[in-house]
Amino acid sequence: MLKESIKMALENIISNKMRSFLTMLGIIIGVASIIALITIVSGATATVTNQVSSMGANKVTVQIQGTPLKKGLTQGALESLAKIPNISGISPTISGKTTVASNGISMEDIALQGKNDVYFKNTTDVISSGRTINPIDIENQSRVSLIGSDIVKKLFYGKNPIGQEIKIGGISYTVIGVLQESSRFSSAGQNSAVMIPYTTAMGIVGAKYINNLDIFVQDEAMASTTTQQIEGVLKQDFNGNTDAYSVMNMQSILDTIQSMTSILSMMLGGIASISLVVGGIGIMNMMLVSVTERTSEIGLRKALGAEPIQIQMQFLIESVVLSLMGGIIGFILGVALAWVVCIIIGTTFVLTAGTVILAIGFSAAIGIIFGFAPARKASRLNPIDALRSI
């Protein structure tokens, strides 16, 4: 019986091709919109999450705003932070702008970054050649440097820069390494940057305090607890003034991003689902018209012994088939649109099983909900009244 009902539904849909297509159009647009939006947002979320994760899920970033009496952290404060059990290392950052010159060629407004050995131990893909800054460089305030790929191209085109001398702010430094070329938003700036020991950088920029540092934790699962302990040390160091500093851990940032994108996905899905409601109303309208056109058929089937539930099932199946066909077409179009958009904007294409289930589930639900009333009307027709139209 079910097989026969599906066959009859398909025959009726095919016999009214244009009307069936226009009826399905609302479902097609609705499903395509939902699938495309969710897939694009999921892809963008995955891309941003991966890039933020690459910055280090085991890293806590501390920025010091300071107070009128205390502008930043001293070496003593760093030692206090290092005593926290879950901390594996602390990497201060001293930033500024400088001029880099070599062989009569000069580059201005170059980003100067003071780092230590901890930074290089906990950050992957930092250098492409040479060596990194080591503890001896930090202790001796050595005049050594690592330079970005843009600086290499400008000052040492066609040459090996390792071992060469450059002048940073008019002072000679030995190039010990070349920074890895990067296009990621988190590290693209290092292409035109120069890194030196942070103890040396403090002398160049005239910094007496440290205002930026990355703290690396051993166990990422305890990052939240460690962050609270860090805040406790800083609060004590700044006499309870919590406005003097800010502490961020990457896991919290990732959680915030995922929470925001989930809300955005639901909002966009809700807006796009309006098209599905419109499509459902179109299906209901078509099925009501179909019931009116097939009044004699319904009366004849009832006169031959068909039960009301069988009549209702036939029209309900027709509604569901119509909705599912629109849903499948919409799903294909939505996936294709999302794939093209992801390529254009350069994000990851992410198609989950949940998205597929959502498309099929929405389509079936629309068919059942909006097809129920016409099906019920067909099943409750009086056979005698229906046969009078023959």
C-alpha cells in the first residue's frame, strides 16, 4: 500500500510539473539558505578557531596597563609568577619601532620585538634558518638578531644573511636567524620584523618595566586555574588594583568564539527558516487545490471501500514527497553555494552530518505539518457528495 501511494504521489507531481516546481521553490530556497549559511559560518568558525589555536592553547597572555606609581612588572614580579606550579615558562615581549640598515640600504618603521628563549621553545615554525635566541643572549644582553623575510629580500637579496651585520637604531647586530615567512593573520607581521633579546630591547626603547608577556602552562586542562593564580599574583603586586592589568587565556577566547558563532548560526538559520514556512504554505495551498480537483477520485475510492486513514495517508505522502524533493534539491544547491563562497573568502569547507540531517528533517517536517490539513480534509469528504461531481 505504501509503495503504491508513493507511486501515485510521484505520478501526480510529474503530471503537474510547473505547479509542483513552483510549490517546491519555497522549500528549495529555504533549505538552500539554511545549509549555505550554516556551512559558511561553520567553515569560518573552523578557520578562525584553528588560527587562534595555532597561537597556543597553552598560553596565557598578560598585558599591563600599570598605575601612576607603577608602570609595569619588574624582574622580581616575573620570578613570582614563575613560581606558580603549572607554569612552564614566561616570555616577556618588548615592542617598538626602529630603523634597520645594511650595505647602504635602510628600512624605516620596522617592528622591533624583544623575546627570550622561552618564546621559541613554545612557538612552532618561527624560524626558517639559523638559530634562536638562547639564555646566554638574554643574560649577556647580546647584540644578536633574527630578521623577517621582507627584510632579507630588501637587505640581503640573493645572499645568505646568517652571520651578516645589520644596524638597528644605528647599533651593529649580528644576524643569527631568519624568521619563517607567514601569511596567517596572527603572525603575518613578523615578515617585516626584527627580533632581539628582550633584555637588549629594553635598553633600546628605554623600557624600565615589562608590560606584555606570554605565560605558558604545562597542563592545558588547568589553564583556568592557573589564570586565576596569575591574577592573584598580579593583584597583590598592584595592591589590589585590577584595572592595572588584563589576563587572557586562549581557551577562553576559543570558547567565546564558539559561543558567538553558535548564536550567529541559530540567528541566521532562524531567518532563513522563514522561507521554509513560506514554502510549507505553498505546499498546503497546492494540496488543497489537489483535493478539490480530485474530489471525484476520492469519492470513487471511498465508494470502493477505501478507509479515511488510507485517503489521508495518500495525500500526506504526496505532501512529504513534494517537500523532500524540494529539500534534496535545496540541499545540493546550498552545499554548492557554500563551497564556492568558502573558496572565494578562503575559509575551510565544513559539511557535518548534522547539517545533512537538518536539511532532510526540515523538509520532512514541513511536508507533514503543512500537508496534514489537506490530507485530513480529503479523508473526511462524504462519498455521496464527492460522487455527485462525476
